Amino acid sequence: MKRERINAESLELEERVVQINRVSKVVKGGRRFSFSTVVVVGDGKGHVGVGMGKAAEVPEAIRKGTEAAKKNLIRIPLVNTTIPHEVITKFSATKVMIRPAAPGTGVIAGRGVRPVVEAAGIKDLLSKVYGSNNPVNVVKAAFQALSELISLGDMARRRDMTTQELIARRTRRESTDQEAAV
């Protein structure tokens, strides 16, 4: 699915540093230290971006990460305070499952998923991380999962249906599934 380009200047973005990692390079004279950061930006209204930055100083690494995140902005569909449907995504050795939750549940998420979904403005969500819990991969997997969300209107357009027809078909299918389980 092709992502549309979002202008970061028109949004009031809030940045959040997820991780700062000190890395060293051994050279003839000793060790050279630099810093890598993972930064999440979002407006709390359905726009979110993730970026990484590397520099010799922490503030410069954060600035570079923020700039990269602003270039990576995506728009996600929201249904009130949650997401439209469940998504399971694999990125590298990390697998992330995000699931819509009832109003008032809150964000049930770990260290890597929470900043991404909160920056997007999601208030109610359930998530689970399987496999590697490396913060970089978890953040990227959560971002990828959010980018795979499809709104009800878009799904109806893809199937040449109205949203009411799609909802009716869904409720019919759920009721037959419940009858089959009994």
C-alpha cells in the first residue's frame, strides 16, 4: 500500500525519545564514543512517525532522530479512542500484536509499543510482543503494525460496498460463528 506524504510543518508534533544507546568504535588511540537514538513523533490525532539518529553528542543524535521521524509520518485510522481492527506484524525477530480495546481500558503495552501508540493518540489498546524485545525492533514493528491498519470506509471502497453493507456482513458472520460454537 502506498503511503501518502504528510507535511510535518502543518502539525503540532510532540517528540518522545524511546532509547539512547552509547556505541563505541575502537581505533588506534583508544575508543571513540557516539550515540544512537530512537525517536517517536506524533500529534495525538492519528499522525505518528519513527526515526533513528546517530551523532557524537546526545542532543544532536536526538535532533537527527526527530528529523528522520518527521520524514516518516503516517496517518492512522482511529475509531473513537482505539484502532479499527487487530493486526499482527513481524519485523526482524520481533512480532507485535495490537488489538482494539473497550473504552476505558487504557494502553496495555510494553516499553517499545507504548510511545508509538500514545504519540498517535490511541487511548485504548491491547498489545503483545513476541520474540525479540529489542527496543529498536519493537518500535519499528509497532509502527509497521499501525501502518497496516485500514479504516472501515477504505475497506468498503476496496470491496465496492457501502460501510453499512460491510457492517451488516460482519455482524451476520459473527452471529453464525457464535451459533456454530454452541
